[in-house]
Amino acid sequence: MPSFDIVSEVNEVEIRNAVEQANKEVANRFDFKGSDARIEQADKVLTVFADDEFKLDQVKEILTGKLTKRNVDVRCLDEGKIDKVSGNKVKQTVTIKVGIETELAKKIVKLIKDSKLKVQASIQGEAVRVSGAKRDVLQETIALVRKSIDEFPLQYQNFRD
């Protein structure tokens, strides 16, 4: 029985490269001379440091530009609140969301079931597995989900006959 998985993943190597490029650009830009603006990465959490909120926004803009150039979908970034550090300095944590959350997975399963396509959808941890009798029906399902879910980046993997 043919099947495929709906997942949400990001390329961690591309994220690390984008962070390094953004830090290099911040270090070389004239408007950041003498400031403590930088981005630190710890696994799936990025911490953006700057002297004030304006510079923080500038650093985040540089980061999103670098991520976009490296084909990392910026919709997977979840920005936290801005915290004050010593003096005027501020920092913000940006979490990289990986995997489909339970609410979104339930929404996808309900969408597929309401479409009356002859497929079965089930939640498998942080992924949704869709199986059906024919390949064409599975491709219709992929098209339906692509058209309907646009608030979060999704990938379609493990297509098996």
C-alpha cells in the first residue's frame, strides 16, 4: 500500500552557516562598529544580542536574509520576548521549530478526512503518515495539504509504493 509522511524539518548545517555569515556581516558593517551585536547558536535555539532594540531588529533582519538565501523557511522561527541584559543591552531568543505540533497534525488529519479522498491519515509522533490504495490519490492529497496549510513549512517524504 503506497504511503508518504508529512514532516517539518530544517537543515541544521544551513542554519549554522547562515548564523556564521550573519555574524561575519555584523562584524564588518560600519553601523555595528564598537557594538556587542552577535548571534549565538545552541542546538535549536538562537540568541540574538544587541546594544538596543533597533540594532536587535537589524541583526534579526540580516539573519532572516541569510536564512532565506540558504533556502531555510523563516516560518519555522519562533521569536521569544526581548530581555534586558546589563545596561542598555538586550537579547532575544529565537527557537527553531522542528516537527509537527499535535494541534497542526490533528488539523491536517481532519482536513484529509473531510476531503473524502480514499486515504488514511495517522499521527506518528511528530509526523503524519498518509497511506492509500493508489499513487494518484496520494498526489492529490499532497496538493490538497500544500494548498490548505500555509502557516507552517511542511515537507513530504518517504513516498513508498
